[in-house]
Amino acid sequence: MSELESSLEVVRFAGELDISRRDEVTGALERAKAAPAILVDLSEVPYADSTVLAELLRFHAQAQANGRRIAVLIHSPQIARIMDYAGVSATFPVFDDRGAALTHLTGTNAT
């Protein structure tokens, strides 16, 4: 296992993510910020509002400034559309396959 792979942080969310969960999202992302590679797993999220998307964009900017790699995993076509409309998917890699996301982050064939 590579050093990057062993240092991969997965931040998982489930359920609807809206303004009422902003602090939870911010806190979870903040705890992961030191990892060299972070997978934000939204595969069990059916809805995310603009406050959560703004947190993802803020987190990405900080991570990028510190040389961290980020990928987002989503399964919901609705979330994919929302992220696309908001321009989030143009900012950092979005995947619908966990293995592909991990491979992107680690440079290995992780599952």
C-alpha cells in the first residue's frame, strides 16, 4: 500500500444535506483536511442544497491551496445534475464509481 493510499481519508454523508446540517458538513470536512487525499462520499445523499455545495467549494479551495487531492463520489442523478448546474463538477473530479474515485486519488487500482 502506498503512503498516499494509507493516508486517504473518506468523508461519508447520508441523507439530505441542507442548511440544518451545514455545521456537521463543515466539521467533517475540517477533520479530513490534513489528509493528502480525500474522498467525499455522497453516494447515500439524495439531496444537497446550495449551502452544502458552497462548503464543498470552500473546502476544495483550501485543500487545493495545501496540495491536497479531492474527489467526490455520487450515485444520485439528481445530485449529479445539481453539482453540474452549480459548476461544482467542473471544479473537482466527480465519480459515480468508488473504485474509479479511489484510483484517481491514489493512482492505484483500489476497490
